[in-house]
Amino acid sequence: VQDMEAERTIAKLRGTIDAAIRPLIDRDFRLLEVPDYANPGDMLIFQGERSFFRTIPYRCLEASTIASFLARRPRIPKEDLLVFSGGGYFGDLWPRGPLFQKAMLERYPENPMLILPQSSFFADRSHLEESVARYGNHPNLTICLRDGWSFEFVRTHFRNRSVLVPDMAFYADLSCFRNATPR
């Protein structure tokens, strides 16, 4: 009974993800900020993103870590959709991702961009103000938030389109865990 309830809940969350994100990915895309570090939560989110991408009719043209993308500095056509992996770093708590996003906003100002579900946290008001200005200058950026507080915060402070969406980890394929028994 408990397993069936969990499966129904996950199916409902996936339905919410489908309804919110599927319309935002309307062409082939490039996935940026693939995790290159050993954080189990971020790896589960990435697995969920990969599972979700297999359900849409568009191709992932590349999946790059920050380091691999910066090492190549590719030319990207202005019509390509840039998608940033989700997680918990929209703000100033973990600056590596936002610094990369801001650089991409400036380098590719005409490309449509999508930030997959994030949590937001700003400890420093000056970082918030700088982020509001830099993200807000991009005319075609959608920021997905994975919790109500982050959604309300971003919706209140940022001019960009914001969408409340469950964490992409809920799209991860967990079938390998079914009927698993500990050894």
C-alpha cells in the first residue's frame, strides 16, 4: 500500500513537471552545468533530467560540465535553447553555478534560456541586487523553482518569468530499486 501511494505521488509530480517544463523546451537544446562532483542529490537530479529528456521530442545537442564548456568556448547559434541543470544553488550560497549562468547570459544574450528547478538563497543583499540586474537583462530567460519560498522570492525580486516545478529528481528512473533486498 505504501509503495503504491509513493508511486502515485511520484506520477503526480512527474505530471506537474511535464505540464510546466515540456512547453518550455520547444527545440533541440544544450544542457549546461552537468554535475562533475560527487554530490548524490545533484546526481539524482541529473538522472531525473536525463529521464525527462528521453520523453520529449527534442534532442540534447550537448551535455557539458561548467569546466568542459569553458574549455571549449563553443560558438552557439542564437536560436539554440540553453538549459541549465537544476539544484539548490540559485543565489550566493554556492556561487560557481550562478557565476557561470551570468557569464552565459552575457555571452549569449539572444539565446532562449531555461534554468531547471532550483532552490534560491541570497545571504548578501548586494549579490541579490547584482543578480536581479544581470538576470533581468535577459529577455528570454525562464527560472524554474522547486519550492514555494524560492518561487515567491524570485517572483517578487526578479523580472524574469518564473515557474514553480517539482525537483527533477522525481523523474529519476528508480526501477533498479524495485524488489531489491539487502544482502
